[in-house]
Amino acid sequence: MGISCEEVCRDISEYVDEELGPIQRAALDEHFAGCRHCTALLDGMRNVIALYRDERMLAPPDGFHARLYQKLGETTNPSRRSFLVWTLTAAAAIPLGLALLSAKKFKFPRHDSQGPAKQPDTLQNAGTVAISLGHDDKVYHIAGCPHLQGKPRLISIEEAMREGYTPCVYCIGKGQPKRKS
């Protein structure tokens, strides 16, 4: 089962966190073997994670706090001192906040506000559909369907029909993947 670079971007966080099933993981491994762009993305993501796991990156130099408090005591009056401490604390939190936002971008990809009609049919082109794991509804979906809930499982359209799944009503407007004759 070949997957697109777009699907890799959607699932790369789960891949790094080892939360994918064996079939999806194998599909991503196969894609990484042949796509330099996605392999570079994976390597970059792993580098960022390694950097932010290193406590030394965010730690101030030795003696920083003592020198800071000494300077604050020498140069400010009590009301300005509390304001300055608050300002320095807020300024120190900005890099951490940016790091968290960057990590969130990798973990939670942006959703297109225009809806699935404007998104490419990557699953349709691959001849696969997605079903919701852990849900009782027997409905299969194509890429971008907002009714796909939870973690999706990718299967072929033929397998979905054999297992008794029916197409999502929302996806029909976009055109269902055609069953191979």
C-alpha cells in the first residue's frame, strides 16, 4: 500500500511516538525508504525532540539567579523590582512557549477550515478508505471527512465492503472510491 507525503505529514507524530499499528507503520517505513523529503522531515522532527529533551538547553548558566537578584536589589526600588521580576519571568517563558507551540504543530496538524471538499482525495487515489476504530458505526470514509472519529484504520474498499461497511453519506458528495472490477 503506497501512501502520499500528505498522509505521512498527518501520521508522522504517531509514527515517532510509536502509536501506529503495524500496517500503517510498515507503509510509512516503505515511504521513508523512497522519499528523501519525508525522511528529512522525520530526521528534523527527531532532532527537535532530542534538543528539547536535553535539560541543559533550557537551564540558565550557573550563578544566574544569584547575580540577577543582586542586580535587582541594587538598581530598583521594591515596586519596580516586582514588575521587573515579572517581566523577566515572562520574557524567559517566551522561548518555552514557542517550543511548546512548535511541538503542538507537529502533534496536532492544522485543519482546513474550508472542509474536505477542497482537500485532495489521497485515500481515494490509493484505493483505500478509513474506518473509525472503537466505534460501532459500520461506515467507511475518505480523506478529510469530518465524520471520521477517533483513530482511523486504513483498509481497501473491497475489504470494507466485505466487512459490512457502507459509505459515509457526507463522502458521497465528493465521489466514493470506485470498487475495482
